[in-house]
Amino acid sequence: MTSLLIKNGHVVDPANHIDSAMDILVEDGKIAQVGQGIAAKADEVIDAAGLTVTPGLIDLQVHMREPGREDKETIETASKAAVAGGITSVVAMPNTRPVADNQAVIEFVLKRSREVGLINVYPSGSISKSQTGLTLAEINELKNAGAIAVTDDGVDVQDENLLRRALQYTKTCDILLMSHCEISSLTGEGVMHEGWVSTQLGLPGTPAAAEDLAVRKNIILAEMCGARLHLLHNSTIGAVEAIREAKRKGRKNITAEVSVQHFSLTDEECLGYNTNAKMYPPLRSREHVAAIIEGIKDDTFDAFTTDHAPHIEPEKLQPFQDATFGSTGLETSFAVMNTYLVKAGHIPFSKGISKMTAEPARILRIDKGTLSVGADADIAIFDTNKEWTVNAYRDSFSKGKNCVFDGKKLTGKAVCTIVAGRVKFRDGKIVAAA
């Protein structure tokens, strides 16, 4: 039995309402004791003086690209980027090649993640076969193979009756349905938020209504079916209002997230035709960002995610209209939350950590995101005052260098990440695998 003692750190564990100086004793991969002045001998001691200790972060939306697009990312490189950001658990999106619409792909992702041995990877399966929105995938088969959720990821199910049947099946199978909300006929050829900036750039825009209507559609059908619905990467005033209204009605089966870029950046990042700022949902105008922040403050949103979307360089080095959508984010998400929400005075640190640990665990129904005695010892240690400038090309472990925060100054950085009681990342270096 191996043991690890983390001493002198400031422990923030929202699941247990802990926010004070404490020590943590880990034995055989589990949390054995949390308290002040733990005197037990351990195989390894980490002095966390001046640092903040939290449960390992959980990201509900990560594109790992493997199998099929290992040129963009692999389970190994994404896992390395995750631990470098203090993230110990991720949900892998199903838009691989082939699509994760069958048992074989789900089992491959699980097997490969165990071989890499860095983080906990929870694969999701697709709602429809090949993510075409035409025919339902075998949802119960996906669950039995190990899928934590089903989602068509960046594609909304446009056929309302198919979406209804999917929600009925997920209700029966008791599996989470995660929905990207978009009315594609309104999106049209849009490549960024429709507004003053798109007009200045002469680019076709996507109206906020494309998301607003789809969020309401998904909520109405989930209410009808009683299924567990998680709304992915919300970004508009209308989405905030619809989700807030559903929660005020007591709809506990409906949860929602916001990707960190959508509370921190506006569509002005697209000026100069910056393709790293091209993503979907698009970065919105200031009034939408302000509404998102209010939704965070009043707990309309349950969780924060990265929507980590790595791409090869040639796909971004194109005219804005032709470039691919997406930005990387595993190594910057904590710092973005800390910089744009906590340091900016919008929310307390404990609330931000809750939306990256305890709340995602609750949504997924997994025994993670806590430092409770007996829980898996997935732990992150942060320097919350560390100022650094993002340099994705020089420093990122991800294969994708298309980070919208590249060149920006952030505050807060992971200095040590522990998974199942073993140090996986320390002081900028990957320490160990399985």
C-alpha cells in the first residue's frame, strides 16, 4: 500500500463545504484523511504551502480525436494536456472516425485510455448513427459498452420526433443525453456571431436565435419525456433565459454548461480574421457575455467546460470563412475561470471550483469531484496567483496549437495533478503513466 501526504495547503472542496488550511492523507489511491496537522508517516510528502488544493477538475466536453484523427490529437496527448491543466476526468466526444455509434469504438476508447494511464476518460456515444440525425444509434448497447452519455456533439438533432424518441430511450436506459442546440436552417452559412463585428468583417453571421430556439425545443421535449438532458456550451441571452425559467419550474432533470471562452471573450476576438477565435457556438457580443456571467452568478449554469477542439495547423491557416471551428482549452480552463470570474470579482473561488468538480460529477453521476474520505484520490494543486502568458506553440502538450487564449496573460496555474493517488504532473512535466 502506497501513501501520500499533502501538507500545509489551502483545501477547497465544495462537495464537503471545506475552504481552509488542511492536510490530506492518501492511502492506496483513496482519500484516507482530511484535517489539520495530520502527523501520519507517508511514502511521499508534498508541501503545498502557499498553494490551493482541490479535487481534480472534471471536463464534460473534450474532443480527443482518437480513433481516426490522430494527426489532430490522441488520447495520450489530450490526457497530458488535461493533467497539465489540473483536469483528472474528461468526457470524450463521439465525433471520431469512425463515429462512436457502436460498442467497438466505446470499448476502444476505454481500452486505450487505460493503456495511457493518465486520467479518467469517460466515452460518450452518438445519439444517431454516424451523427447524421436520421436513425437512432443503439443507445442501450452504447451504455452497456461503457458510454457515460449520448450526444451528437456539434450537431443538433434537427428532426424533433427523432430527438423525442432519443429522449424516451435515454429515459428508459437511464443515460444522460447531452445536446448541442442549434437550428441549422437559421445558422445557414454563418461563420461567427451575427452582429456589428461580422458586419465590419464582411462575414456571414449566425443569429443568436438559432441557439435560443433550439434550447427551448430541447427543454420542452425533455420535460415531456422526463429524460436527463444536459445542454452543451450555451452562449446567448435567450439560452440563459430559457434555462433559468426551466430551473425556476423545478426541472431537476435539466442541467446546463458554459464553455469558459463564452464567459471570458467576445466576438471582437475575430477582428483581424483571427481563425483561432472561430468556434461553434461562436463568441458572442458583450451583452450576451454579460448575460452568461449573470447566469453563472445565479447558478443557471451548473458546470464549466473547455469544448477542447484541437486541429492541425493547415485547417486554421485558411481564410476565416473556410477555416475549421474550435479552440483548444484543457491547459487554460482553470486559469480562465480564475482570471475572468474570480479575480474579476464575479464569483467566489469555491463556486468556480464547484462548477469544475462537484457539479460535473453530479451531472454524470460518478463518484468524483470530492475529497471525501474513501473517494478516489484525484487531486489538483494550483498556484492561484501565478501570472503567465499562454504560448500554445511552445508549451502545450496538446497536438492542437489553435488556442484562442494564445498570447493572453492569465492568473492561476496547476503545479501538481494526482490521479488515483499517483502524481501524474508536477512543475510543468508529465511524471508517470500507468
